[in-house]
Amino acid sequence: MEKLLACVETSPITWWKEIGDVCTQANKLLEKISLFIEKHKDVEDKGLQWEMIKMEIRMFKIYYSKQKAKARKNYEENLLQEAQRLQKLVEKPHNARGY
């Protein structure tokens, strides 16, 4: 919640992006929870059923977080490569650029 409030104070664009990301995550989790409930519907002990569903949710959260971190890392690496390419282009001597 603090992160969301910080976004609201900084920029409306950042705020809307954050809201969209949270909604996407919530929708994915709700879809998965429905699948988890269906998967464990045959368990007779309701306490055990609940524990199994919680375990599935935790596993999904870990997987989703790892995928999101990997995507963020790849995006950052691509930005760094592009910045290095542009830096090399700027550092070339004037006549080597073809002017």
C-alpha cells in the first residue's frame, strides 16, 4: 500500500501503471485459485484441503515473482546494451560517422 501511495504522489502515469499491474496479478491469482480449488475438491478433510490450496498459492506466487524478476532483468539488460551501443556511436570520431 505504501508503494501505491508513493506512486500516486509522484506521477499519475506511474500510478495507473501500478494499478494495472496489481489488477493483472490479482486476476491471474484468482484464476489460479479457482483451479486449485477444483484440483483439491476430492479432499474430504476441509482443513487439509485449505492447507493444500494455500500451498498451491504460495508456489504460484514464488513462480510468478521469479518470472517477473527475470523479465525485469532482461529488460534492464536490453536497455544497458542499447545504451552502450549508443555510447559507442557517440564516441566515434566525427569523420568515421560518414558525415
